[in-house]
Amino acid sequence: MELNVEIIDGVAVVKLPFTQLDSGNCEELEILLTQLLERNSKVLLDMDAIRFADSSGVGTLLACIRATEGMGGKLRICNPTVSVRMALDLIHIHRLVDVVDNRTEALAAFAGENSAAML
């Protein structure tokens, strides 16, 4: 698996390359995201292609959130489909990480943090 990563204003925007986040791909995804986090402290996961996430997939997201926080970084999730948003809401992931409707909103939030940090 190869992640599609685009750097926008210092944020690594990751467009996940599959339609399911499950036990078949979550281990490799966690490894790749952890490697990405070593080089980028700000990561945005664009989940618009994900149509299904099982407990393994959600567990991977939680592990990546913990890894990001442990490295002093920030992770956000954008573009979740309705079914994925429901799964994320069920475990209250929004208490740990921002889940926003689109890239623009997520990138603006990162930019707002940069502005606040400069004050």
C-alpha cells in the first residue's frame, strides 16, 4: 500500500487509498501513518473514499491519535461518509480528535492554531 500524501501549508494531507478500513489493511496503515508522523507533526486524514470501518479500523485510528499526541503532533479527520461518521460518533472519537466535514475546514483549523501560537 502506498499513501497519497500532499503537503498543504505544512499539513500532510493523506487521502486513504481504499474503500474499507478493516483488519485487512489497518496494520499496514498504522505502520505507514506512524512513519509519516515521524516526519510531519500535522496530519489530516481525508476519509472520503472510506465506505466502511470495522473495529480494527477504528482501533487503528485511535492508535494513530495516541501516537500523534505522544509525538507532540496534531491529527484531524475530514470527509467521513455518513456510515463512517456514525461509527466514529459511536465511540466518541470527536473527544480526542477533530472530525470535520471537509478539507477546507480542517486546514483552516490548522492555520488558526498556527496564528494562535504566534501570538
